[in-house]
Amino acid sequence: MRLVIALLTAGALTLAIVSSVAAAPKDPFKGHWYAIDTDQSHQTLKLSGHGPTRTWRFFDDYCTLCGGGTFAGSGLFTIEGVIATFTGTGRSNLTGQILDMSFWLQDDSATGTLLWEGISDPGWVLYRHHPW
């Protein structure tokens, strides 16, 4: 009888642990994201790391701000609630121009997107997990 009770208790504990792990929300400020920008270029964003300060890498296949060509940037970001604040630098492949980058993303868990607002990009650009 004790064996049966012990097995039932262990099974219930295992189920509770698995249920709580399965219910944990996915970290929106990790992984690959993509968007089609207002100029119809394709942008990708990779978010990495743990804790409140993390790293990012950005790529735009046609940077209107830089006169065309590709653009790549990287830097650090910090998280406070549903807002991540990004700083770093980027470089235009066409002109060699180096730009300071500063923007923020807001997690919109209801739609599974991140909402972008930046100094050089007026308005919102939605990012979704990269499908490839």
C-alpha cells in the first residue's frame, strides 16, 4: 500500500512540474524575428542572452536611409517589463557609413509580435518569429 501511495504521489508531483513548465510563457526577447519594412525591404533581428541585459544583431537587405544596399547592426539591449531598449551601431555595405542605432521594442503577447519604434523609422513595424 505504501508503494502505491508513493508512486501516486510521485506521479502527481511529476505532472505538476510538467504542467507548470508547459504553462511558462516563452521569452519574447529571444530568438529570430523578421519584418517587411515600410520601404518593402526584409529585416531580420536575432536576440540572444539571458537576464536583463542581452545582445542583438540586425540585418536589412535594402537600407533606404543609407541610399540602398544592405545594412547590418549589433549592440546591447535591456529589458524592463514588456519594453526592450536597444543601443548599438550599424554599417551600410554600400556607403560604409556607420550609424548609431537606438530603438525600442514592445512585446505584444496577444498577437505574438514585437512592436518597433525607432529614431529613423517613423511608425510601427511588426516583427514575428522568423519562419525559416
